[in-house]
Amino acid sequence: MQKLLIEGGHTLEGTVSISGAKNSAVALIPAAILADSAVVIDNLPVISDVDLLAELLREIGGDVDLGNQTMTIHPEKMVAMPLPNGRVKKLRASYYLMGAMLGKFKKAVIGLPGGCNLGPRPIDQHIKGFEALGAQVTNEQGAIYLRANELRGAKIYLDVVSVGATINIMLAAVRAKGRTIIENAAKEPEIIDVATLLTSMGAKIKGAGTNVIRIDGVDHLQGCRHSIIPDRIEAGTYMIMAAAMGRRVHIDNVIPTHLESVTAKLREMGTTVEEYDDQLIISGLDAKKGVDIKTLVYPGFPTDLQQPFTSLLTSAEGTSIVTDTIYDARFKHVDELRRMGASVKVEGRSSIVNGKSSLQGAKVKASDLRAGAALVIAGLMAEGITEVSGLEHIDRGYEHLETKLTRLGAKVWREELTEEELEQVKQS
Ligand code: EPU
């Protein structure tokens, strides 16, 4: 097991290129199950969630060829193999196997992912959608059993705007009989990306990216080739890093409109953000003003950048309030930031940041993916060396983090945990 070491205080300069979107990839790979011939997915991020999904598709009989940023999935020999345990439990997004396998085989058994560090993450809206389409859904010993004689289109109103439920219902509905309408659907760019892949496969979907999606079921879907959109959360993470420590950092391969809420907040703080077709240039380092942040569904400020932004706010003047309206327990990074000298406290579903703190390097632990990103940002700003453990979370979602940061001039490297540190990890 490894840890990440960061020597803080170095200015970032140069170019970073953004990888394909994790939260698209984890839905697009299961979507390939629905096809009757090979699906090729390009611009895949090199992250552990993608490796896990490739293995899961192999477990159900798929022939999967995973190259550098490209995956070819042959679904012809896939079967409705139950996946109650094992890898499926390690990956939150394995819930997309439910919609895809139900859509293709009219049955599936998928284990529920274990506890989550963002607090409870129910899937009641996914299940409501599957049931409306005609599936029987039961929860038996931590696995969801889905079965339908036939799936029939239905009108489904989501009580909570949910990215996962919107995508999962689309996956189950594309091969159902008749029309499905999803109302109060989520509008995230990743939903449009999944709809684009499904449409290339022959599905009939209208309205993805708005809050009403109409799907007319088809009998068969064929293979196709699809290139994933850039990861707006990875891009946002580098924007925040550049605002914290950057002198003209070029962020390439982005869709700037996906990041408008982040751009607006950085400008409010005093950061210069230049926008071009597929590039952003960020100049940070100047005096920063504190700002309040409230996470909202897209196109609001993304919950996935709330933790990284909090690290940046520790270096801004004044008091900033960060409120997460999506996940009320996404604050595990706060204790770790305090260890580094930040003045932050949690009140209800907000963290209150009193700037401007001089952070000091410390030994800290990433409890989840975006908490990990927050600690890396704090490490870049801190005096001395920061050691971040819990790297398995960061590796789930950030491709070649230390290579990209090193190219920008950061001093970042990995080391094996000592025996003593390994023992502490086992006990925690
Ligand atoms: N919710 C329900 N019932 C449901 C589904 C969701 O109450 O059936 C609630 C959730 O508890 C949450 C809110 O609705 O409070 C929104 O959850 P959503 O379903 O939109 O989240 P998700 O699909 O499980 C995806 C991303 C998350 C990201 C959220 C919000 C993937 C694999 N995950 O999760 O990404 O935070 O949308 O944008 O796409 C990350 O990348 O670090 C990450 C956690």
C-alpha cells in the first residue's frame, strides 16, 4: 500500500490535459451489455473503477479488451450471471449493472455496494423506476434481485433529482416495449453522454440534458464506437489547484460550459479565468477573497468539487460558508484540513472556513475520492511535506495524478507505507 507525498509551496505552470469523464465511463461500460455486437469506448480514463468494471463484464461472459484509454466490449456471450458479492460491492456505480442487465436479460442479481463515506446513498428512485417498467425488485441479504416477464414503457416522476436513477432507468427502458417518460430527470452532461452512446446503438431517446426524457423502446441495439466527454470534475479540480498555486495554467481538453459555476466562483474570488473553445487558462496566486458555495444539481455548483474548493478557501481572506445540499455528510475532509492548520468547522450541512490560514504539511488520510483531491490541494499550498494515505480512493477517479501534477511543476511522489502505518490502516 502506498501514500502520496507532496512538498508544498511550488508554483504550478504549464499545461494539463483532462481525461475522459469517470462518471460517464462507469455508466457507458455497463451500457454496452445492451448491445448485440461489439461496442468500442474511446477516451476512457485510466482509473481503477474502469478496471473493476472490465472485470465485472468478464465475470458475466463478456469478452473485454482494455487497451490504453480504449475498451472493446463483445457482449455476444454475456449471460445473466448473478453478481451478489465480490467486485460489485467495491464499486458504487455497479448499480448500473442493474439497469443494463434488466434491460437486456429481463433479470439481474446485483450486490449493493457497502457503506459509503458520503453518508447514506439510497437507490429507492432507481427501484421505483424499475418497478414502474414492470420489474419485481427484492432485496435479499444485501443483493437486489430484479426480474420481469416483460418490460413496458411507463411515466416515471423522480421524487429526487438523481443522476444514477436517471441513467439506470434509461438503461432499463431502451429495450422495453413502448414509451418511457422520465420526469424531473437529472441534467448532468454525463447523462447526455450515455444517451449519445445509446442512440448510436440504435436507441430512441429525446430530451437528455433536460428534465423530461422520452424513450421509445426498440427490440435490438447494435454495437458502435463512442468517445467519452472530458471529465468536468477532474478539470474543476485542476482549476482549483491552479487558482491556489498556478501562474497561467492551461487546462486542455475541457468543455468550458460544463464548468461555468466553478468559473464564476473562481472569478468572484479574484482568480483570472480565460475561456477558449476547449481550453481554460487560470492565473491564481493573487490575493483571494472568500466566497460562499452552495452545491446544487447541474448546472449548479457540483457537490464533487465542494471538498476541493474548501481547501482553496482556507487561503482566502474572510469567512466562507460551503453548504452541500446533495450530500449532508460529505465533510470527512474537514478534520484532516484542521490537522494541517486550517480553521474550518462543520455546522449541519455546511463547513465554515475562516481564512486566511497558513497550512502546514501533515500526515492525513483520504476518506473518499474528492476528500483525497481536497487534501492534495491543501498539500500543494502547505509549507513542508504532506503525506496523504487512502490513495485507493484517489486512484478510483484521477488518472495519473502525480504525473500530471509533476508536469505542472509540483513536487509529488509515492512511497510505500511503513510497517507501522500499515498497522494503523488495518486498525482504522
Ligand atoms: N438519492 C435518493 N434516492 C435515490 C438516488 C439518489 O435519495 O434513489 C439522493 C442521494 O442520496 C443524493 C441525491 O439524491 O442526496 C443525488 O444523488 P445522485 O443519485 O444524483 O448521485 P449518484 O448518481 O449516486 C453521481 C456521481 C457522484 C456525484 C453525484 C451527484 C456517479 C457514479 N456518481 O452519484 O459522484 O456526487 O452523482 O452529482 O456518477 C464522485 O465522483 O466523487 C461522486 C460521488
